[in-house]
Amino acid sequence: MEKKQPIGIIGAMGVEVRALIDQMEESGQDRFAGLVFHWGSLAGVPCVIAQCGEGKVNAAVCAQTMILKYAPRLVINVGVAGGVGVSIGGLVVASACVQHDFDATPMGYPLGNLFLYWDEGEPEERVELPADGAAAAVLLEEAQSIYGGACSGVIATGDQFVADKEKNRWLGETFGAKAVEMEGGSIAQVCYMNRVPFAVLRAISDNANDESPADFPAFTQECADKTARLLTRALGRL
């Protein structure tokens, strides 16, 4: 790999990263913490790509390992999500991420309030973790011609699969969320604590309720192919 810092790409499921891995040139792989990290060049840009597995802890382990081993200049989390007021087939580019299941409200804190410690001092308290604005703008611009609809907004993360209309509505009202999934917020936290810029892309596969495509695997593959096209167009600008 070139000495230039790579861009890191993380997806929870194999289908979400396979199309990207297959396009890599001068590639190799390493194994850490039970995860496989594929490195090489994608669209002429040094990249490292990994499948993290579902859920916040898996995603956090992957992101921290990637940062320590490869020092990426930007980490992009890709995948599918439930839409909150966003149509199936659209794309949400994160303006910020929240963790909707982090609950210290009995202690008087807002729902989703995180405690981020720096040098053993008092914690920084945050609900929203802001994505990199420049990267988000490039990704959103490139997405317009690929997806049926693309927008920017808050992506909500929790260790639960949301399939309830009321929970969907609540996420929108409470956090202003446009999408809900299980990894982005923890990757955002790891990147924020390491001062590494991040972006999160979510193709909308369902409406976080009982509505979803009849052939979900085929739809997920279609979304992954679109995301691969998006990134190969955008990487040179990031």
C-alpha cells in the first residue's frame, strides 16, 4: 500500500462490502481481533475495507482496530437501514449520529447523552456526534444521480432491530432521525474519540416497521452495488 493514509470503509454484512473488495487493486489482507482487513487501491485511492458484523460492539472493535493499525484519514460506514420518513430505495448521508439506546435518563441526562473522557478529566457530554461536513457534501452530491432520492440527516443507532411504527415515529420526533440501524453511532464515537473524520451512508431498505421488500437479499445486493458505484465516483474527491 502507498504511504498515503488510506480511507477506511466498514460494513456490517459481507454483501455491503464485497463489491468494493472485488474492485481493489494491489490488494492484500490482514487479520486482527477475528476480523479481516482488506487493503489496496480502489479507484486509484488507498483504502482499507472490513466487514465488522452486526451491532455496536462489533462495529466499535472494527473501527478502533482499523484506526490503530492503518491510521485512516477518513472512515466511511456503509450499509442499509430503516428509513424514518425516507422512502425505500433512498439514501441518507449522516449529518450526525446518535445512539438512541444509550439511556442515563434516571441520572438526569438527556436520552442518548454520551460521556466522552479526555485525559482523565471531566467527560464531554454529547448526544449528536457530527459527521465530516466536507465528506458528507461530496457523497450527497455524487448520490443524487444514483439513488431514487438522497438526503442528509441524523442517523440513529441502537443494539436492536426496529420494526415498529411507533418506535419509528418516536425516533424522528426525539432525535430528528432520518434512518435507524445498528452500527453507525458506535463507529462515529470511536472516530470522534480518535479525532478521525467519519461519514455514514445508509441505503433505505425498509421503513423500520413491517414493510420491507419481498426479496430482501436481492434488494440489499442492489443497494450494495449502488453504494460501490457511489464510492468509486467519490473517493478521488475525499
